[in-house]
Amino acid sequence: MSEKKDKKKIYKPKPISGFPEWLPEYRAVELQWLDKIRAVFESYGFCSIETPAVEELEVIAAKGEDVDKEIYVLDRLQADEDNKKDARLALHFDQTVPLARYVAQHFDGLTFPFKRYQMQKVWRGERPQMGRMREFLQCDIDVINVDHLPIHFDAEVAAICYEALASLDIGRVQLRVSNRKILLGLLEALNIEDTIKVTSFIDKLEKIGRDEVERVLNEDVGLETDQISQILDLVTSKDLAAIDAKNDTMKEGVEELSFVMKQLETLPADAAIADLTIVRGLDYYTGTVYETQLLDVPEFTGSVCSGGRYDDLAGSYINKHLPGVGISIGFSRLFDVLRQNGKIEAGPSSPAKVLVVLPAEDQREAMNSVAQTLRKNGINTETAHGGKLKKQIAYAEKKGIPYVWFPADGQVKDMASGEQSDADPESWKP
RNA sequence: GCGGUCGUAGCUCAGUCGGUAGAGCACCUGGUUGUGGUCCAGGACGUCGCGGGUUCAAGUCCCGUCGAUCGCCCCA
């Protein structure tokens, strides 16, 4: 069995930063969670699609250098001599871009409004840190329509994500909802052009504080005190009805947000709040935007679930106007942060409910027969692989298999209580 | 890309003023014949991240390098 002393040369693998993997007992929980999320998505009629890990680099197309450097490209170790042109394929870094491409390519085969969910890995070449990985799973839902997408979908996707998160039993979840038109409308009215800079500083409001934001808006963006106070008063205002709309954009934003919030009133109290400090870094969001916090997990400062509305999803891939709205649950970050903070109880390391043991070789046939009967009745069942009986039972114990079956005696032992009783495999239930 | 911290058994770590490695957990075997979790006894497991330097002697000191980790930047 064991090779003698001649030392085998082994390469000791190093952990790969940002590419997490779990032991079976946590993977079991992860699968349960994914099943719950999927069930909620499907209960609203969202269909599933899966797109390839890679897209053409042209499709993923960089929007700037910061983005570029996070994209992983795909290449063969030994590319052919005459094939040494630039990388053509890249791993997708989100599921929105692949969705856009998918909708454009399959336009004639889809029924609109197209409502789909997608739960896949994405890859980003970032420096990993707490809750931040280079390979991670996202659960996205989006609704895409041709020409016009009714505003009620903005409320629906948010409500669905809330329900999905709530089904995981991870404490209080709070959606924070805003509408970019409100702030952008004000900036327009104030003749402020550098909207990206302003929104990115507003985004940091909670993190660096009001004083600091005032300072950078003044020193880095060059805004005047009056402009700054108008902006900050707006984003910190709590009452939508009290907002003084300075132009149509602002007015539209306030109306949309009010409608969405009204729709979300069916959720539990505080499950969804309007918060104008939410603006999102992304520039392609044009209306409603969302972020989500776990109120009972203070260690988790980031957003677990965010998204928004975009006017024209696939405009660069097809000559159609396709507005959409979507949210993405950052599944891996959610799971990892909760796990690291001891908020996830490990599951069993085996899906089996029963281990049928083999006390003696002449019982093999009986063992297999009992196991087949149990499986036919939908009970996950493992058969023992031999060895001493005490080893077999210890095996069940270690793997968290709750019942051990003795085929010759027709008895089943409850591992938790230690009790053993007669049972018929045809009718027995765990 | 920048900064802090850290690399010793599968895991978590100890290793005193430099004298060529230890614990716990996990793993394997046994404590008699067909019953787990406890306990007891025994066993296996290390190029002390890698390379160089100082020294009679380096896990320990110096330099470099790689990796990990936390944070910053950024975050579709």
C-alpha cells in the first residue's frame, strides 16, 4: 500500500490568491444557497442562460486603462508561429456585457421583454482582499426590452433580489435605491461638466465623510461653496417630495424613484430605502441604481447586490434600442465574508443520509439490495467500502451521515442518538 | 501600481543569547472476535518559501527574490 522510503518528488502547490475553493461541508451550503436563489428567480418567470467563459476581446472592449488591466486574456502556451497575433479572447469580467452580446446575437430567437437570470463565474485581475476575489460567482437578473422598458421592472428586479437574499436567512437585508437622473439633473442645472468626478466623490460620501467630500469637490473639481452645498443637500435629503426639481431630468428622476419606492412598499419595513448618495461608479447606468447592505453583518461594508437601469444595453452590437434593468448578487463575496465571520454553519461533508455497512463479505448482496431500495425511494445512500465494522461506522460519523444500516439484521442506527431499531427499507424514512 | 505584515510537518503555530527541529489538531495502527464520537499506547510526516552572503556553525543575522495576507488605487 504505502510506497517505501524512496522519496517521491512532489511539487508543493501554492495557494492561488483570489481563486477560492471550499471543503465539501461548505460547498454543500453553497449549493443549497444557489438552489434557493435560483428558485426565487424562476418563481418570477426568469429563464436561465449560460454564456461561454470567454468573449471576443472586441466585445469586452475596454472602456479605459483601469478596466483593461483587470481583463484576463486567453492564449495557448505554445501558439503557432503564424498565430502570434494579439490575444483575441478574454474571460468575461461581468455578465452584463455577455448578456448584451447574447441578446444582440439571438435577437430574432428571443421573446421580449427578455427576462433572464445567469449564475456564473466572472474573472477580474484585481488585488484580492477581504470579500474581493479574482474568480467569483455572480447571480444576475436582468430584463431587456425593445425601445421602451416600463419602470415597474425597476421595482420588480429589486424585489426579487431582496426575496432571494432574504431566503438565505442571513439577517436583515437593506436595499438602497436611487436614481441617477436626480443628481445628474442638478449638475446639469448647475452647469457642472465633470459629472464622473463628482459622482465618484459622492459615492465615497459614507466612507470619507461630508467634510472631506466638500474639500475634494472644492479643491479637485473646482466647485464653488454654493454648488457643493446644493449637491450635498440634495443627496442627503430624506424626503423625495421636498426636492425642488430644477429641470426635466431631475423631475423625471424624482418621479421614477418615487414610483419605484411606492412599488417596494410591499416589502418589510426598511427593506428598501431611497438613498440619493447611491450613484454607482458605472457610467452606463442612466436611471435607477441599487446597492444592498447586510444590516446584521457590520464587518461587511461593501454592497452584496447592486445594479441599475441602462438605456441602451447592446447599442454597440446591434442596431436596435434595447433598454434594460438588472441586479447582480455578488454571491462569492457574500458567501466568503459570511464564512470568514463564522456566520455560516458547515453542512455535512456527504449528501448521503444513510450508510449501509458490510459487517461480513457474505452480506454484500443484502447491502447492495438495501441501498438500491433506499435510493429508489429518494434517499441518498452510500454503501460501505469494507474494512472493520468500527471503521465503517467511524466513516459515517466523520462524513456526517446521520444513519447507519445493518443489512443482515434489518436495523438502522441513528448516529445522533445512538439508538438502533428495526426498519424496512421499503417504507423507512429518515 | 503603492504601503504594512508574514512565509517552520496536511492545518494552526512554538523554536530563548546563532550550535544542524518541536507541540496541538488531522492522518495511520492497536486496546481480541459485528457498532462511531471520549480515553490510552504506538506510528508516519519537514531541502525551516527560494537564491546568495557572514560564520567553525544559520530556521535564527544580512541582501535579494518569489509567494501569501491586510489596506490604498480601482471596482462593469
